[in-house]
Amino acid sequence: MNQKAVDAFKTISEVSGELNIPQHVLRFWEKKFKHIKPLTRGGGRRLYRPEDVELLKAIHNLLHTEMYTISGVQKIFKDKGKRFILESASHGENEKNLGQYDQNETEIHDYTADLFNSQNSDRLRSEFKTFLNDSISELESLKEILQRSYN
């Protein structure tokens, strides 16, 4: 079988196989991360450029190896940008560079502890409510994906 050139465009099935994730997950990520923009051909067929594949690998690493949530990766995109994620992944420095975005109990604890502080409590309550709503939305999206995969 002929191997594609390194710089060749890849279909969704090729990328899915390379990352070992289902195709519907790639389509879901396209909705969650505006930076993923494959070319679409007739009939809606997706073709991923090499840089798209590298970005997908970086996102896959953050979600499945570094254990970030989708909203956590979205925050990194917002705060640091696409280039930062690609450079961090290509240099194998995710843990060092992204450490400030560790998603652990202390981050949530800081939100809840500050809720009881009278200073800025309205602003913090609003931020915490947004955090919870984002989390619920993400869980509902995942539930929908799971339900579709079992039907």
C-alpha cells in the first residue's frame, strides 16, 4: 500500500485512526475549538492539513494525557493562543509551560473559599456560577455524544 507524503491532507478516518479516537469526537472538537478548521469537500468530506493534525494531536494530549477538561483547553486557547499550544506540544513542554493551568482541587477550592469572603462576593459568585454552567454544558454535550454512540 502506498504511504501518503508527510505534507498530504488526511481524511477524517485517517486522522481518527492516527489518534485512536472515534470520528465523532473529531467532529465534536471542531465545535468546541474554533481553531480546528478542516477543509470540506463535496458531500461534507473533511480534509485535514498537516497543521490541523498537529493541533489535534496537541489537543488530544492535553485532554487524554494531561487530563485537562475541554473548558480548560479552551481557556488555554483564549489566554495563550493556538501557537502556544502547538509550540508546547512540539517541544514536549506541556507540563512546564501549562502548569499554571493545572486543574485540581485548589482551583475549585479557591472559588468556593472566596464565595464566603464579603469582598467581591457578587463578582465571585457570578464567576463561580459561570464555571458551574460551563461544566454542566460540557457534561450535557458528553452525555449526548454517549447516547448517540449507543443508539
